[in-house]
Amino acid sequence: MEKKYNVIKRTLAGLTAVMCMAGCLPALAANAEDKGENYGYHEASEQVAGGWEVVRGDTSPESNPDAVAAMDNALKYLDGVAYTPVAVLARQCVAGTNYCMLCKVKPITPNATPSYHLVYVYEDLKGNAEIIGRTTVLNSPSEGATGGYSVNDGDTSLSAHEDVLAAFNKAMDGRGGVDVRPIAYLGSQLVAGMNHMLLCKSTVVYPGAKPSYSIMTVYEDLNGNCQLSTSLKIDFGNISEFNRTIHYIANEPTCTKDGNIEYWYNTSSYKYYSDKKFVNEISYEDTIVKALGHDMDSPEWTWSDDHTSAHLIVKCNRCGEKAIDEDAVVTKKQIYPATYNRTGFISYVATVTVNDESWENNCIVVLPKLTYTAPTISYEKGEGAVKLCWTEVEGVEEYGVAGFIGGKWQLLNHGKGTSYVLKNLKAGTSYKVAVVAKADGQWIKDFSNAVTVDPKEASCYPNFRTQVINGKIGYKWEAIPGAEKYAVAVCLANKWQIVKQLDSNVLTWTSPKVQSGTYKTVVVAKINGKWVTAQAPAHAVTVSVN
């Protein structure tokens, strides 16, 4: 059942009934009690046209109690006319709220006929409300006129008018891409067939699409064929019947929104004034107080643990809002690898660009020094020498062999290999040595792998070779340290006899021709005034002479 909103004191007069012809909307009704000055004096922060947000969901009055309450408040001091909201179509946020709703308007007099209007209601921030304008959608024909619309004075829902709904469905059959739904049946006109006028909601079939509202006429011929005759989209704020003066109170600008000075707008002349007597004309631009812009606080950067992403928040000192709340683009600018001698680092740069202004933040990640493990040394003793071998260390440039001499470490030699022979070592003497490494151009002075080595006792018996030529035995031997003389000895009758002595600088000798047979022979040395012969048999070789 429709709820009627009765106006109590002031009567809307002079409703001009104009016949609505097929194919267009009806003409506008006259303003109610237009006194020519300050009627509908109202405070707002914007012009009525612009900034309207259409109702996306249910348009019924029951689902929009705020709009209905504003209508009630606007009509509480008026009487003589009943306003019945049919559908709430749009809202506009000003210094308060403007509402646009389709209403059935009917004078409270015997035999009165209804009309349909887009009614604009303004409600300020204190809850005061007034009707600021309207646009006529459909008027009943004047008394005695023919051919006009029969305005629906009953239930406007399509469920109560199945014949009209059936005609609408036929007319829309096969149309794709837009979801069109009838909201209210307003009236019909008898022609060579029938015109049906409806308020419809149209939504493009696309996720999140914003709906629009239109007044549509469906024509049904005498054979029951139906087609869409006209469709006029509702332009909210295009009000044909304004109250003459709109007063805009001063509004301070915010960080993001323009404010305005106090001014007056004459809807008849479309002019702006800084005074209510319309003496000082100004431009619309003069009414605007530009937004202040944000007063930026210090930036707050948040980095992820792996430094692959970052987020920037910058709050406004003035309004406290997050002026910037954006994810950054992160790039690696510099990478210095860590070595065994120094730390390394990676430089990450986060960039956020807002309104052509860039914000950057640099994050340095320190890479600790590489863990150095000194090479492991092994060694092999030789006569008067020691051969060192060691394990490889990743990332080094070369190795050095250091000796502990005179109470400090000294570098003896260096190279890229992993072995080295220490020569000219004295038997019975110990030597402390270590292997160090060079990395990134610097020696790593880690001597934790130091070992103590000593050579074998030097042999007192020269190494020698023999060769038999023409019954003669030729000898050739290697010098040994400290030898004063050399001698060739032969075992004859199970006794060793020195057959030839030679100076220390002589390293070869050839025997006289000997008889055929087998001879056991050796080369010995005289050291420190004594012939070394005790181990001679162990160093002897057997020579056969043919």
C-alpha cells in the first residue's frame, strides 16, 4: 500500500496540466507559489548539478529511509498536496545531502488527478530539509481534454500490471548487452494501440557497471506487437523548476577538497553574487577556495625481510590522513661481495612516484666476511729438504709459504700451486712453517696451520753409477756435503779394500782393466777426517765384467 505524504500549510497552486504526446516527456508544471524572491533559500557547498551518485541497489522508499525522512521533514510545514515517493534514484553530497526521487503528486481535493515528478530535496547537516526543485515527468490531462495519458493513480509496481509487464518484455526481447528492468508503471495513452510509460533502470552487463535511469515508452499495436518507442535518460540535477535563489554557506577547504566563500546563486540569471541583494556579481571561479594540499610528515618505510619489496606511508600533519600509502618498486643498485678480509654489502633502492614526485629510500644490507679456513698442510721429509703440500681454499689468488724466523713470520716464497720444497735444510734442525693465502689483493695473516718439520739425515754415501767398457769399470757419483775425499772400494776375498782415493772435486774414475768376473763395489767419502765405511756394504752394487 502506498504511503502518502500530506503537505500541511502551504498549497502548491497553478499545476499546469499539459498533455504528454507520444515520443516525448510531458511539459513542465508551473512552480508552486513562486513569489519571486528567496523561496527555497538553502545552504549547500556545490551547485545542484554535478556530483550525483545514482542508487545502485533497491530504489524502493522502504530501502531508503534517509531520503523518505528528508522528504517528511521538507513537507511538515506545507499542506494541500500529497507527495507519495515511488523510487529514490540518486543522492548528492553537499553541505548536507540532496536527494532526487520520483514522486506521485496529487492535490488533496475531490476528483483530483495525480502527476509524476522528479522531486529534489535538500537536507542540511542539522536535519533541516526543503524541496529545492522538481522536474515534471507526467501530468494528467486537463479536464475535458482527450488523447492524453491516463496517469496511474494506484500501485506503481509492475506485478500489479501484468499486461504492461508483458508488453515491456515483448518490446525488450532480443536486446542484449544491457540489463533493463522496469521499476514503476506511470500511465498509458490510447492511440492506434497503446503507449505505456515506465520508469526503468538500465545497467550495462559488465562487473561493477553503474546503472542509469530512464523514462521509457513501450508501444503496443492492435495486434499485440510491442516495441520500445522512446527512452529518455534522466539527467540528475537538470532541474526545470528551481527555487529562484540558492545560498551557499562558506566552507573551509581541506587538504584534498576545494572550499568556497559564502555566496548566492540566481538560478534564473545563472549569475553568482557575494551578497544576498545581488549587487556584487562574481564569477564561479571567485567562489572557490583552493584545496590546501597535504602537509607531509616524515616518510615511513617498511621493508620485507628479504628486501624484495617495500611500502611507503606518509601522513599529513594537517588532517592526519595517509597522504601516500603505496607499494614501492625495488631495485638493486650496487653489490659489493664480501671477501675474507672485509665485509660486503647490497644496496636496495625503493621508489614510489605520486603525482610526478618521486620518493626514494635506500636500504643497505651488510654481508659478513667470508669464513676463512687455513689450508691443511702435509709434508714429506727428504735429505736436507722437506716437501710441503696443502689443501686448496676457495676464492684465493695465491699461496705463500712463511717461516718463523727470529721470533716473527717471514714470507719465504709464494705462487699459485699447492706444494713447495724447502731446500738446504740442516739435518737435526727443526723448522716452523705455515701456508698463508692472498685474497682480494691482501695476505690473510692466519698462521693457525703452522707445522714443525725437519729433514732426513744427509747420506754420507754418494749415489753412484757404474759402466763396464773394455774390461774396465767406470764410476760416476754425486757430491755430498762435507766430503773431503772420495774413495772407490772393492770387496776382495770377503774383505773391503780401498783401490783408489780421489780429491773432493773429482766425481768420476775408471779402473784399470780387470779380469772377467763379478765384483762388489762402493764409493765412500771421508768426512771430518774419517772414512765413512760402516754402512758401505748396504750401499754397494755388483758389477759383472765379461
